[in-house]
Amino acid sequence: MKKSEMVKALMKNFNHVFIAVHAEPIIDFLVEQGMIPPDYERVQYVKSQKNKGTVRLKVKFYEWEPEDEKK
């Protein structure tokens, strides 16, 4: 999940001007306090010494997905 998606979900579920203005700083504060962002899988390619090739791995990350650069 992208942080911007979480902000939109908060604004949708808590239809209040306060959330629209402060959602991102609230999320940042919660992460600083130990809240873990949702996990997502990302494919990574790693060189294998055993078979001299490249291995495709799915790795779980507990961080916000990168925001799209194209906008």
C-alpha cells in the first residue's frame, strides 16, 4: 500500500477536514511510534553462486510502497 492510498482511505472513512489536512503527519507519527506499514511483495533478482545464474525471489517488505513517479 502506498502512503497516499492510506491517506485517501482515512479521508474516505473519516470524512473530516482535520483528516484531509493532517493524515500524512499522523501516519508519519504512528510509524515513528512503532506502527509497521502494511507488507507488500517485491520481486528481486539475485545472482546464485550455486547454479551460476540468476534467481527470482519474492521478498516481503514492511514499508510503504513507492509512490508512482509518473503524475
